[in-house]
Amino acid sequence: MAKSTYENFTISAHFELSLRFTDLNITDFAAALKYIQHLPYGRNSKEGSLMRVLDEKQGTCSTKNALLHTLCMENGKQGFNLTLGIFNMDAENTPLIQPVLRKYRLPYIPEAHVYLKNNGTIIDATYPKAQQAWIKAIVREDEIDASDIGKNKVKSHRDYLDKWRKETKDKAVAKYTLDQLWDIREECIAALSGAVASR
């Protein structure tokens, strides 16, 4: 995959989040992205409070990328769209979940991931090293607001899973209820989270 570029900009706004970054001597978007990428992966203690990413020095795909989206908005940068993507998570693009998929005899499971898009380039603040294998497995994208990363993200993901299981011709998928598929998905995330925590 050819290396894509995104627009960098100076952090100059005098709003809370921008000031938090400049207090850390982080003065442009590229440096802010690098800083957030290097924070550990982990769920924050209070849903909906993006400042917890900086306070607790950790975050998820949702909170990390929504935080950077807010930084862009504070600085008048409208071209950084917060995006909810659904991709088919399988053993090829996410090898750590292979045992779970094998256990339930599933070829893949649709997963929701939040990231930024600028001029067609995907910007993902979740991890230090951008994982690109999942990008080719994206089946749906929706532009969202930072306020959508909680319950609305879960609803969108569950709705997609339900549609998938109802419309599939794969008997291995159709035999599961929505709640069972959600539990399998949680087992996949636990496998990933455990691997991240042990790094």
C-alpha cells in the first residue's frame, strides 16, 4: 500500500484541549497524533469524558480518535472526519482472534472501528504502529460525531451484526442469535486486549 499523507497543522486555539496539548509542548497535529498513539490501549473510567484519555493516559479506538477529532474542530480544521467503519475481522487481518473464530466455526465477525479520515487517508490513533490489513476488509463507513462513540456506536454495530446474521447464507453464522454473536465478538476483543496488556 502506498504511503498516504494527511494535512498537518499548528495547534493555536485557546480552548481546553488545545491548551492541554500545548502545555505538554505538543504544538502540531502530527505530534499530538504520535503522543496519543503511544498511550496504552484501555477503556476509560468515565464514558463520554474525552479528557480522561489525557488524565488516565490510556484510551480506546473511540476515545483516542474522538479526542483528536475534537482537537481538529477546536483549531478550525473541518476536514478530519470522525468515522465509524465496519470491517470483517478475520484470522488474516487480526491473527490473535483465530482461536476464537475456530472455536465457533466462524469465517470472520464484523467489527466496528473508529478512526479519522482526511483527504481520503485513514488516520488511526489507536496504536503506535498503524495496522493496515483491516482496511481492505472495510464493508461500511459512516461519518459520526464525538457524541456517537458510546451507545450509538454499540447500537450501529449490533444492528449491522443482526442484519448480517439474518441475510447470510452461511449456516455457521445463521445458527447464532444476535446476543450470542455479540458475546463471541466480546471474546475476540478480550483476546486482543489481553495481548495488548501483556506487551
